[in-house]
Amino acid sequence: MTISVTRVPTLSASRYLQQLAKHWSHKMEVVFTLEEGTITFPNGSRLEMRAASETLDIVLHVPEDGDTARMREVVSSHLDRFAFREAPLTFDWRDG
């Protein structure tokens, strides 16, 4: 499993977490609260999010045979879509 992490600066972390979770809940396994969310993708990847007061902390798990760059882009582009008022958000992806 490849792990990627990023801390996205935003004052709307909880709102974006909830929007993304609700958006993907009709296609994927999703569990979320106001502060935390986990989304399990059909390809075996898993997205974990935690909303803080000034950041959205993200951990992305991608299977070894998966396309990590593509999954990072999927997550980033969807969050940017919900954050259109302040997009583009800053995603400084690092290997975890």
C-alpha cells in the first residue's frame, strides 16, 4: 500500500469533508462525521480526512498496483470543485 499525505489550508475543512463524502456516498463506501471521514474506493484505495479549524488533513492509501498520481489528482480536483470560492486549494502531497 502506498500512502500519501497532505495538509490543505482552509477555514472550511468540515464543509468540504462533508460535501466530498456526500458526493461519493452513492458510489462508494463512506463513513463521516463533521470532523472525520473515510471513503473506500472500488479500486481498493482509501481516503481518510480530518477537519481541523484551519486545515483539512488527508491520508490517501493506494494499493501497490494502483496509480497514486491519478488518485491524488481525483481527490484534489474534487475538493477544488467544492472549494470554488477559494480554489485552487494548496495540496502539498508527500509520501507517508
